[in-house]
Amino acid sequence: MRYYLGIDIGTFESKGVLVDASGRIVASASKGHKMLVPQPGWAEHRPREDWWDDFTFLSQRLLADSAIAPGDIKAVAVSAIGPCMLPVDAAGEALMNGVLYGVDTRAAAEIAELTERIGEDVLLDRCGNALTSQSVGPKILWLKRNRPELFARTAKVLTSTTYIVERLTGEYVIDHYSAANFSPLYVVDTQDWSDDLADDIIGIDKLPRLLWTTEIAGHVTPAAAMATGLAAGTPVTVGTIDAGAEALSVGVMGDGDMLLMYGSTIFIIEVTGQRVRDRRLWYAPWFFPGEHASMAGLATSGTLSHWFREQFARELPADTAVVTLAAEAELSPRGARGLVMLPYFSGERTPIHDTRAKGLIFGLDLTHTRGDIYRALFEGIAFGTRHVFETYSAVGHAPRSIYAAGGGTKNRVWAQATSDISGRTQIVRDKTVGASYGDAFIAALAIGDAKRDDIRDWNPVASEIAPDHETASLYDEGYRVFRELYERNKDLMHRS
């Protein structure tokens, strides 16, 4: 028998699957961890405890639960939250916590300075992206200026996937899709590292080696085999960012196919036939040479649900809190009885790219319930998602098909509100496990045991979420309020 191991390290939870050659999941497991917020605007993970220990725990658990012989696992692929910024020393040991993706806004000053110095047009042309909180380059510059003693000891700067793959294989590698987020250090036309635009950030020799997602990075070392239970010599792919693996897991393949990933953040990927040039969206080479991806993402989505439960539902048992709150939200009518929420609790990423944007609950009166506010939370995220969809349409790349994935697809209020508010149908495939399933498919691809189109057989379409057009006028008015709330309050947000 031939099996493939996929493990994904998420913002709050890591997941792993073992999959056979037909795409059947033979074992799955998960492990939770926390996102650290040491001060407002910062977001971190502990590399060893939250990344590597999660990987080893899941690998050992999956082997034990499935009783599969380690030698029958023919390839391993990993994905993780990204893009992250992690400096390591010459021995590969982390020098600090990993600085997370766009939810961490600590490098706002460096973003502004580099943008002013290089120029927005040059950045967009050479790097494919404006500098935002999603960009790793400014965060490296922040490290250099604010932690000079750590920067002096830095041998490499990694992202989360690179860290795990190095622990497995001893190789420092990164895929092109992830590397494109290292602006202004990655040039999209040459698909290579360059310090031409900013030679004062870091030497490019301290960045990982560039490869494609499905290439083999190396093989499990004897030390990694002891830690994980895997067989030494097992091939390990380069890996990628979790959202990319999730897109592949639900069949996002060709021009106009779009992933809508419901997770700690909303993340969107559309595969396009040509490079999209617009500062409101992100760009990266797709997993395969000659293909393109246009991305977008909200800064806080599922994270808001975590925050709400912790702050306003402390009396509910932890194991039933989600179900109870969901029932309360379903009792609230669509439109949340006039409430509109701006979900900008960690600033906002696309399309406004405003690290100083603030969350806002508008329209409260003494009759509103917790369920109304909880519904408004998800509808606010859906309004933000509609804003992104409209941005894609404005640049001439309205999606042909939208494939929904992630845990949020099981949240009926959130998923249905997204279709109702955007007026678009979402396609849901049979397996919504997420990025770890995509990783397993990547592992099979990398060693030639699967072809790209096989994902449609591995994971067939199960259902669709169609919009209720009777709610269109109600939500159109709510969306107008949503857009105006930000524009009218932007100056106030920026003062605080």
C-alpha cells in the first residue's frame, strides 16, 4: 500500500491526515495551540512548541491510530500559516517567536518608509505587490532596527513551512508562492531573490533556496525519524502556505477558479491566466511554472469568533459554546436587526490595506441580544468578503467558480450570509478537511503517484450554497452602511 502524509500548521490549530492512493483519508488528527498577542498589533507563534512539536505529535498520532508501517508512507508534505518571519541562528535554532502574517502590523513604519523610498509603481511592477502588513521584507527591517542583537546572530530568515522542512530534512528551502510575500526581496519577473530595491534589509544569502511547491526538498533525516516516527529517507516536498494547499485540496486548478477559505482569517486565491497588477490585491506565481495567482485576505475572521466566545460567553462550557452561540445567531433575523460590524479588529488587509483600521459595532440599542451581535459579526466578515469580490470584478477577473473550504463552511450563518451578501454561489466539495488534505495530494503529485486532475476524483463536489435573492435589498443597504462606516470614521481611527 502507498500512503501520503499531509500536515498543516494553522493559526490556532494544526491538522494532519494520512491518505491512500485513491484519496481516502485513513486517519486524521488535530492539536490546538494559541496565537500570542504580546501587545496590540503583534501576533506570534512559538516555533518549537507550536510548529515543530505539533508536527511531531500529529505524525506519531497518525501512525499509531492507523497502524500503518512508516515505510508505507511514500512522501510527506507540510503547509503552515504564512508568510511568517523567523530568524534562526547558524544551528537553525529560533532566535525569537515567529512573527505571523498580515495580522501582525508591527512594521507599519518600515512599510511606509520603504514604499516612499522605492515607490509604489516600482514595487508593483518588480515585486507584484504593494508593501503591506503581509510583506516579510519590512518585518525583517523591523527586526534589524528593533532587535539588533538578534539580527547580528541571524544566519537565516525563514517562514513557518521552511522551519518545519528544515527540521525534517536539514534543507533551507521555500516555494515561489510563499517567497513572493517577501517583498521587496523577491522579483516576480525573474522569480528570484534580489536586494536591488533595498540592499539595507538583509543579504539574500540569508534567505532560503527557491524551489517549486511540488519539488522534493530532501528526505527525512535519522534524527527527524526518531522525533516523528517516520521512516528515514522518506521524501519531503518543499511545501507551501496553508491557503495554497487548501486551494488545491478543493480543486482550484484553472483560470477563474477561486478558493474562499474560511479560517482564522478569510483568505482568497484565484488562479489567473495572466499576472494581475493591482495594489489592492496580492500576486504570486502559482504552484507550477508559468501559472499565476491573485490573492486577497481579511485580517480577522474566525479569530473574531474566538474573541467573542472568550469575552462574552465565558459562562458557556468550552465544548458546547460554539453550538450554543450558533443557535443564538440563527434566532437573530438576517440583517441582525440593523446591526453592522466592521471586522477590522487587527486592522484590515485587502482591499483597503489599512493597519490602523479599527473594529466597530454600529446600531446597538437596548433590545439587541448576544445572538444579534454574534450574527452581525459573521455578516460583517461577509460584507468584507463582498468588498474583495467586487475588487476582483473591478480589475477584470470576476471568479468563474468559487470553492469554499475550511471550518467556516460548517457554520450555517456565516456561509449562507456570505452567499446572500455577495450574491454568489459557493461550491463545497466532499472533503473540507482543508490544507492538510491538499498537502497529502501535493505529496502524491511530487513523487508522480497522482496527476493534477486527480483531485476531482479524490474530492468530488458535495453541495452548493446558493444566495437567497429575497435578501438582496436588505443586504445591499447593510453593505452601503458598511462601506460608509469606514470612510466616515477612517480619520478618527487613525488618530488613536
